Amino acid sequence: MKFIYFDCIAGASGDMILAAFLDGHVPFNHLKAELQKLNLAGYTLELNDTLKHHISAKKFNVICNDTSTHRHLNTITDLINKSSLSAYVKENSIAVFNLLGEQESKVHNIPLEKVHFHEVGAIDSIIDIVGAFICLDYIKADAIYTSTLPVSYGTFKAAHGTLPVPAPATLAILKDFPLRSVQIEGELVTPTGAAILKHITQGQLPGEQTIKNEKIGYGAGSKDFKELPNFIRIWQGTLETAVRNETLLQLETNIDDMNPEIYPFVLEQLFKQGVNDAWLTNVIMKNGRPGNQLAVLLNPDILDQVKSIIFKETTTIGFRYSFVQREILSREFSHIESPWGEVQVKAVDLNGQRRVLPEYKECERIAREYKISILEVYDTIKSLLIKE
């Protein structure tokens, strides 16, 4: 399984991410050629060698002729949609801009359509975000992982005035994202860097797997810190697909006094928190009363968060949990061509036998986008897999 790992030594920003991609992962000429598909002028791109704590890295710069233009979300969306970029690049770039816009709207208490994308709407940020997905589309990794992100302190000047570090939008985007505290003054994670990583990550690099690391790229930031080298590293390699053992917690609670309409919301909140699975079972409780058993499978690290959801969102006054062992086959993700463009599928290998299946979320997306039956989508993709 091909993977990419973002090793966020000193945080993340759009230019750092692109610089790391261009350090041996993606040809600079490919990025420039793809960016020409955007109706965007008035800039030049630079890629230079630099040193951070005596470690060589690439520094990516966007030189803009006009730095005064501010754009609304719909302007940026139209710019991307009208380009001849791939569907993958368009869809994911727009999703990141939507994420940024939603958080800016909440932070500054203004309607989304009124948000002026100052730094975000500038040419360099459009290039950073669209460029990141051009690079990801070029590599076509099956899985994308990230390390924790560093939380620093201080203030910095932005279009909205003096802001705290992390920026309010950055902190909002990184809700539920694994963070680590560092005693460094200055901004380490920008809203753009946070939004890209939040959108693409599938979590931290899984443990107890054989990793074959094939390429490493170093992308430098503009600042220098005495505490650590200011760069991000992108690893590219393969993970061995094999049976993996995990120790998880299984939490259970029986509920007989709650409106059943509430359960879908509870399950949604649990999955957003990152539980491995959650399900309901009809049970007959004491005094012959019908009820539901809510069961949750989770990593012990998020037990406190899951407890908080259950006590806040359900009527239970207690639950039980125990450690369980599970054995799973690692999943491998790849892409195939379909009548609706490139789609992601998943596969597992065991004893030399390989099973490849459509990915439900992809089928759901296509069915909604093209207003067709999800069964038709599922069956079509299955028939394409059989032909392969």
C-alpha cells in the first residue's frame, strides 16, 4: 500500500507543503504546467535550496504582482470549476476553501458569502491549495497520514489586525486534531496548512507495520527558530499489508427511556470523535421493558471524549467497558477509471488471495452528484473490478 506521511516537525503552511512535495516527490515542471490550467495570472514561482539547522530543504515562493485583490468564496470556486484541472483536484481544493470559509465566517461572525478571503484569497494561497492537490493527484497514494501538529504561542499581524497564535481560524479547523504543545513564540501552523492536512489525513501513521520508506522531501518555512529546524517532511513509501492485532475498548450501555430519534445523532457524534465502530441492538430489559444496547468500539486514548458524548447526548447514567482484542486485515486503497471519472476502491490480501470492493463513500458521492441509483453505481464499479 502506497502511503504519504506528513512529518510536521515545525508545523505546516501551504508553501512548506508544496516545497516538500517538490523536493523529489513531484517535478516542478508538472506543477507549473497544471497550474496553467487555472485562469490566474500575475505571478511567478520560485523553488530554491536552503538550510535549516544545517539540513538541506526546498523553499517555495510565489511572487505576486498584485497583492491587494481579495476574493469571495464563490469567485474562487468558479475559478477552480472553470479550469481543466482533474476532478480530484477541483473537488478537494474547493472542499478546503469551504472549510476555511466556514471557520472564518464563524470566527468573525459574518455570513459565509460576505467573507473576504484576504490571505486565503490571495494568489499565493490559491496556488498553495490547488498545488497541494495537484501533487497528491500526481502521487496517487492509497493512504495519507500526519503527525501531531505543534501548538506555539504569541501574536502576529494579519489582515484582521493582531491575532493570537494559533490563529482563531487555525484552532477552529484543528478541533479534534492531535496537537502537541511547544514553547516557541510565533505562528507554526497557518489556516491554509491546517485545512489541507485536516481534509486529507487518515490519522497518524499506524503502528506495528513494516514500512518501506522510498522518498523524503523537506519543505522549509520562512522563519528560523533556535529550538527546532523550520521545515515539514513528507515521506513516501509502502506499508506491508498484513493481519494486524489491536487492543481496543468495548463500551456498552442499556437505555430504555430515550426517544429513538436521538440515536442517529449520537452515533454521528461518536464517529466524528473517531471511534472504530458503534452500533445498536434491541434488548429486553428488566420488568420486560424493550430498550436498546448502545455499543462502542474505541481506542483507549479517546475514552474521556466518548464518555462525555454518551453522558451529554443520551439518558444513561452509567456504562460498562472492557478491553477486547481484534484482528484485522489492513486495507489498501487505489483508484480505477469509471464512467464518472476516477474512483477510489479498497482491497485486502490474505494468503495470496485479493479482494477488491467499491468504496461506499465514493458510490454515495457519485449517486448524489449524478442523481442515479447507488445500486447502479455499486454494480458498475464491481463489474469494472471483475474485468481488471
